[in-house]
Amino acid sequence: MNWTFVVLALVLFLFAIYIGFLCGQWACEKRVITKRDYWIANFAGAAAVVLLTWRVRRSVAQARRGL
């Protein structure tokens, strides 16, 4: 594996964590008060990411079949 690929993957991973943190902070700024609310927000965020990933992957697969 090329070392530049590893460095780029690490930078993109850290950027994704940072963007996720900012989005979560914005979305739950005044809604999350208790520990229960925190866990609900975490599970809802994870579910949203899974559904979005599934939808994008499905769209890409359909587009490739159409080519």
C-alpha cells in the first residue's frame, strides 16, 4: 500500500469526524439535555448515516446498471 494513500485516508477520516461533530452539535444544540436524550440522538444519527449510505449506494448501483 502506498504511504500517500494511507495519509490521505487518515486526513479524510479526521475531517469526517470533525464534520460529524459539527453537524451533531448543530442538530442537538438545545434538544439534548439528559443522558437519555444524548443516547437517543446518537442512535438516531447512526441510523440516519446508515440509511443515507444505503440510499447512495443503491443509487450508484442503479446508475451503473443503466450505463
